[in-house]
Amino acid sequence: MSYIEKPIGILDRKDQVLRNRTISLVKILWQHHTSDEATWEEEDEVRNNYPELFD
């Protein structure tokens, strides 16, 4: 059995500085997972795929 992973909230934000640019990251809480299993994702990708999280 499988299910679709859906984000249900943003737990935290941070900026990661690389050599010549800064990437904004958000920590995503996924449906069917605990906060310990939340993952860091690029904010731009999350904003494009799940705009409802930023309302």
C-alpha cells in the first residue's frame, strides 16, 4: 500500500550560504510523519508546488 506525501506545515526557516549565493530553506512537516521526520526543502520549490502553505 502506498500514499501520496503531502506537506501540512512549515516548522522553521533558514538561509544556507553557498560560495556565491544564498538559498532559503523551509522545514516541512509531512502528513503521516512526526516532526522528527520533517525535512529541509528549498523555499522556491515548496512555494511553487504548495502555495497554500504560504497563505
